[in-house]
Amino acid sequence: MAAAPVWSVDPRTGKQREQVAVEATAQEVDAVVRAAHATRDALADRGVRAAFLRAAADRLEGAKGHLVEVADAETALGPVRLTGELARTCYQLRAFADIVGEGAFLDVVVDHPDDTATPPVPDLRRYKVPLGVVAVYSASNFPFAFSVAGGDTASALAAGCPVVVKSHPDHPALSELVASLLRSAAAEQGIERGVVGLVHGFEAGVELIKHPLVAAAGFTGSVRGGRALFDAAAARPTPIPFHGELGSLNPVLVTEAAAAERAETIGAGLAGSMTLGVGQFCVKPGLVLVPSGAAGDGLLKSLTDAVSDTDAGVLLDHRMRDNFLAGIAERAALPEVESPVTPGAGGEHTVSAGFLTVPAARLAAEGEHDLLLEECFGPVTVVARYDSEDEVKAVLTRLPGNLTATVQLSSEEAAGQGRGAEILAELTPLAGRVLVNGWPTGVAVAPAQHHGGPYPATTSTSTSVGGTAIERWLRPVAYQGAPEALLPPELRDDNPLGLPRRFNGRLER
């Protein structure tokens, strides 16, 4: 039986552009994983892998024009958006190179023997080591930042872990091009090109998560697909960590005082956030609690005006377009759901933005409106109109885990008057990032960033963005009573590598 071809498809027309590859067989997946596994020693030197990450960023920047052209042809996200995303990706690679060079991520701790302690403390030295080969499952909506050279790959390589990427079918040509650039950057540093493997095909993704040499996995995608892989990772003879980002509603609460103070600004800001990238951001606000009454009406007028002025757009593929249209139709048919601006088909290949409204009381208890508490991928949000704080609390208690939760406060509430602090406390259990008077779209690459949240937002407590994303691919190991001459240099008393560490209880930098 011939291997299935992998086609690059133009989402603006639905037509095939070119055959890029063929789907990998189980034997081919095995070969790619083994080739990656064989490069572990080459990544052991922190200086080498930091240089590799910087070289990768340089090569991506050097091919910027061609990369953006190919990415736009496969995703229809536009040159401006894609150029910015590529710059973000290169920044992220260099940021992890800096982290590798600093060495604090190793969490070195040295404790000398202490016979006076109860119980006595032996000689103990602890740091973190890489897990091994990491499987990365690319996302559709960020062809650079959450794909072959994205955060999972960058952080895994920074940790010293080779990577095998399962490409996303929405941008296979770009995936091949980026992988080739990463391999060339590796070769510059004397690392075998197999350090970054790439496979195509659904079955290849299943084989990858089952492979005995794969030590961990990172995933960005749907709840259904992510949960299936998560279960497969747990069902292995040797279960492995699975760091999956699956889905998020990203609720927004607008207080009555905030709506009264700046309804027009909030409405316009919401429109911009929910339609950004044709509503295909994982942190798109999908549920907005807005007060009933005149203040909330003013916000909805502003939202209506702004969304009505939004041009129709192309989704990443026609399957997503079909799912969007079906999801809108099912939600709009529910009792008391209205469509002030009806989302739907903008043309043969496009969709138009819109929003739905529903009384918050309909969401406060389990029932047929539960569908409105599920993410709908595309340019739509649900506005729930509430009559009381009790209704708000009732809706919040029913929400699943999220990547973000946002509150829009008045200036007085933000200054500490009213329920501002109480609302933050109510939102904190719901999400990994809580925003005040901002919008969740846009995830800064910064040391304090956390991109994760309670299930089903993610399957672990880790972040996939920011410096601490490296922690996912490491495990701690402690040596007890090991002679100094046998210890790795990171754990020796004289600290020959100059690493930040905790030495006999004191933090040294």
C-alpha cells in the first residue's frame, strides 16, 4: 500500500498547492526517534546548545521573506501578522539561549554533611538533568511560535533534549522548511541533523507518543486530540509526562461600574480581541459577563458597531470553517440566544465575525445551554447579561479551567474600592493568567509569563511560554556521599562553571 501524500493547501481557495511529503510509517517514525536519541551527548554542553539556539534564530531571520511567503500561502494569516510571529519566535530562541548560558534553570543545591541536624544530613548534591527525546505536536494557529521552531521545541532543546516534531497538516511545507533551517543550524555547531526530527501524518503522531525512546511530549490543539494523546501517554508501559494545551473559554467579567464608566472603550476592545487573527487565538475571549441595564446596553452598542465593521476572513482550513459554521448554528438555535451581529459564512471560503447574547441565568445551572460554555474556534463570542452578583458567581462556578480570566474594573474599583480584590480571588482558581483592564490576546515571552491553566486548558501545571517552560523537560537527581572527583562539574564545591546555586543553605549568584 502506497504511503499517503501530504499536500500543502491554500485555505483561501481550498486547492492543493504542492505535495510536500508522504505520511511516515511506523518504521520511519522509529528511525527518526532513534536518530534524535543518538544526539543527546552533543547537546550535553550548554555552550554548544546555546550557540545552536542563536544560530537557529539567525537562520530563520535570514530566510524571513521566504518563510513568511510560504506561511501565508498555507495559513492566510497575512504577512504583517506572520512577520511579527516570526520575530517573536526568534526572540524566544535567543531568550532560551540566555537561560542556558546563565544556568539557574539547573537548580543546583549543595548540602555538606551536618551531624548536628535531626536527623543527620549526609552529603547531598542536587540538580536537574534532561529527560530525553521530546515529541512536539504543532499547532495550526501559530505556524512559527507554536510549531516546529516554537516554544516547545526551543525549551526542549534548551533543556538538552532532542526533539521530534509531528507537523500540523495545515502548514506542512513551512514545517519542512523550518526543520531544514534548524538542522543546518545544528550542523554549524557539530550536532547531527537528527536532533530535530519531523514526521507527517495522524498515525505517525500516534506512533510517536508510543515510542519507548520518547520521554515527554508537548501538544497544542483540540481537547479531543490532546486528550487522546494524553491518555496514550499515560497508558504506555512506562508513562511519560504530557504537557498539553487543549482548549480555553477565557471568560471576561465586566463590572457594572466599569460598563458605566467606559462602555464604548470596553466594547471596542472586546471586538478587537475576539476578532484578532479571525478569532483563532487560543486566548480569544469566548464568554463575556456584561450587566443588564443601560450601561451594559451601551457596551453592546459599541461592540455591535465595531464587530460590524470587521471584514470577513479566512480560517486556517475548510474543516475549521465547517466546524465554526455548525457550532454557530447549534448555539444560535438555543432558547433566548440572540445574534445582534450574526456570525457565519462571509463567502465561499470566508467567515464573518459576530456575537451571541444570552441571559446569564441560562448558564447558572446545568442544562441545554452548557454548549455556550465550550470554546467555539473562530470570530465569535458569547455575551451573558447578568442581573446580580449572585448570577455572576453562579456562572463562574460552572466554568471549566482556562488559560486566562479577565476583569474590567472601574477606576475606583481598580484603586481598591469595591469588590476588585474579591473578584480577582474568584477568578484565580479558573485560570493560569488573570488580567485586569486588559485583553487576553497576546502572550508576552517574558520570565514571569504563565501560559497554562486548570484542565482542560492544560494537562499539567506548567507553562508553555516564558523561561520556566524549560522545567517541563527536566528531572531532578540527587547524589549522596559521592566523592568530589566523581561528581559532574555542576555539583562540585569549587563551582568551576560559575553557576548560580544554593550552597549549604545560602543562595550564591
